[in-house]
Amino acid sequence: MNAYTGDTDVAAYCAFCRKRLPTLNGELQPWRAPNGQFFCNEFCADDSEEVRFRRDGRADHKAHERDFFF
């Protein structure tokens, strides 16, 4: 995933550790998680997912466990 940073002073930061995202030749080189968040590397992405899992419990509820009926 490449994103052009342009000439702005706006910095992009890792969603987990808050370090600046890595750049190469003026282009962002972040690790992008399936949920759309950007991380400085795959370890921060994995740690963030682990924290969310521990905080929220299971990753997702199954269809038969939801609070609505068809």
C-alpha cells in the first residue's frame, strides 16, 4: 500500500504505537490492517488486534447468537 504524502507537514502515525509511519522516497509504506487502520509494521498490527480481542472477547458473534430474528 503506497500513499503519496505530498509536501505537507501533516504526519501519519501508527494506530498502535503512535510512531510515524515509514516513508520511502516521499511515499508512505505502512502496514494496512483489514479494518483499514495503518501501522508502522506487522507487529503493531498484530498487537493491536490482540488488545482488541482481549478487550472485546470474541472477534465476532455468529449469526445465530445475534439479538435479532428473521
